Amino acid sequence: MLLENLAYPEVEDYLKEKDIILIPIGSVEQHSPYGLMGTDFIAAESIARSVGDSMGILVAPTLAYGVSPHHMAFKGTITLNPSTLIEVISDIVRSLITHEFKRIIFINGHGGNINTLKTTFQRLKAEKLPGYIDVISWYDSSAVRQICQDIFGDGEGRHATPGEVSITKYLRPSEFAAKASDEATLNKPKYYWPLSSVEMKTVFPDGRMESAPWLATEEFGGRIAAVAVAGLEKKLTEIMNLELVNASAG
Ligand SMILES: [Zn+2]
């Protein structure tokens, strides 16, 4: 169920039944020579839309861009400042609250967005905005971590992971014909966080962070996405059953 395909009377009808909406968010950032620049938003969008279809939940258009300054030494990365993202997220949430959506859930594909999203939610609640606002990263569940560990072991790593690359291979197999595929060295350097873009490229010269994306396959991607979707269905069921505070009463 995509918001972009509805007319406003259909949104009105939806709001008579449900008050939840999902917003996929990702990043446009390098994912090593093995992965797509759009990996994070492509994966988040696909998983959010699958859950939206299976649960009859509305999914808003994807916010492709995110906070990726540490990847800016690699060509093609497009980053938002955290302050920009705070304003964009705030405007999106305020718009949806105005229309009486009450559960606004960002389905996230990029770890670098999380601090900014949570800061934004705190700021919005400080404005006494009603409703439940949250971010769920599709990869951040014990079941997803377990299947990636079972398949890729130590090669899953932290960025340009074979897990996320597998999902994009599953979704867009034809885009991988010209990507790197050879096995390389699996490096596990010591480092601190955050890194500047220059530090990032010095520590991780080909853009991978402790990962072995050459292990990615379409088949693994289908399996990992299914586990992520099942986990999200469970979490969203809990969120839909959550009793919200009715602050206007009394
Ligand atoms: Zn990623």
C-alpha cells in the first residue's frame, strides 16, 4: 500500500481503520566496489513495502538521502548534514501528525541516520507533538544478525556487508554485472568512531568496513529479506497494539 498511489479520500478511509504509516529511509553512499550506491535505501524500501503489503500498512515515499559525511572521500556519495535531516524529518512528521497519523515509523537502512532520527524525535516530543514516532533498522534484530552470522560468519562486518549486498543483488541482479566480485583481504583494523572522510578512506581504503561482500548472492538476499520482513511484522504488530496516551482528554 503506497501513499503515492492513493487519492486523498482513500487516505481518509485508511485513517478510519489504521493510524500507522511507514517511511523508508536510507542513504546514497558508496558501498565499496562490490555494492550499489543506493544499497541502504533500496533495501529499506523493499523491506518496508513488503511489510506494508502483508499487513495492509501504508508506506510513504522513500527518503533516499541520509547522513553519510564519513563516506565523502568516495565518489558518488551524497550526504545531508544532520541539521538538514532534522528539519526534513521534522516537517514530514509534523505533516503526518496534522493528518492524524499517530504511529509514524521510519524503516531505516543506514546506521548513520539513527542518532539524528532519535534527536529529532526528542525535539518533536519536546514541542508536545502527540503520537508514537520511532525508527526501526531492518538489520537490527537478533534473527537478522543470526542468519547473517550463520551464512557469512566473520565476513558480515559493518559496512558494504554481504548481507545488504545480497539483498540488493536479489532485488536488482542485472546491476551487478560490472561490479567487483573477486575475493579480497578481510581486514579488521582498530579504529575509533566517528571517523572523518579522510580518516575513513585511510583506514578502509576500498570502502568496505570489515566485510566480505564477495560472499553476497541473490539467494542469500532473498532469505535475509524474508527474515527481516518477518521480524518487522512482529514489531509492527506490537506497535499497532500499543495503547497511546490520550493527552487531550482532561
Ligand atoms: Zn549500507
